[in-house]
Amino acid sequence: MHNPPMLDRYDLKILDLWQQRGDIGPVEMGEAIHLSASQCSRRMAALKRAGHVRGFHAVLEPASLGIGLMAYVLITMKSHGPDAAEAFRARILALDEVLECQKLTGEADLILKVATHDLASFNHLLSHRILAAPEVATARSSIILEDVKSTTALPIRAA
């Protein structure tokens, strides 16, 4: 494992503020962290080039788009062979309703975070698209009742 390049306190402040406001530009960034806009612009470009930023996106309001149900689905696979894994991976990547998919240790093999319009569309997704996959042995779901905390921000301690 290689060590990441050292980031100074200004780099950490930029990354931390970017997590909160991905649309902030160098002028506003400079005002917030007390550097010139040109210094911020150079640092922001360098942080992107170095691979510290995966990308930028807007966080949408699910209810305003008719998304009324979100759930986690724990998947147990029938086989752990590379062909089954690749087939399931391709299937999941093609499903817009699947927001996240992670491989796990423990009892389940994968966890999915899914978003659908309602219970009927969730049932259809689960029954006809996930459980119908020949690679899947079982699926257990938990519907999200309340979004207590949801963030993509990593814990950065800027000095």
C-alpha cells in the first residue's frame, strides 16, 4: 500500500469545504479559507489532478421526483465464482434503482441501497429483477423509515 501525498491544512480545508459545497469557485473558496483566488485555483486543480476528488454532483430531493421508498437489500449469492459475480455485477449496474452496491464480509455477500417510487415498484424490483437473478440465493430487505443522517462527506479534520 502506498502512502498518499501529504496534504497541508489549506488542502484539507479546500477538500472539506468542497464536500459541503461542490459548486464553490476559487474566489469564494479563497474568501472562506483566507487564500487568494489564484492560489485556491491552483490548489483546486492540483487536488483534482492528484485524484483526491472523484467528481461533483447535485444532491436531489427524492420526494420531489416521486421517490417515496428507499431500502437496503442484503444479498446472499448461490455461487462465489467469477462468472456469477460478473453476471450479477452487470445486472446491478444496469438497474437505475440501485444507488449503491457493496461487497460485504459476514453472513450476506452484498448490500444494495435502492430507491423506488412506492412499495409496489419496490416489490417488482425485488421479485422480478433481483431475486429472479440466477446468481442470487436469498435477499433480505429493510425499508428505510427515516433518514436520520445521510452524507457522502468523509471525516476531514482541517486545522
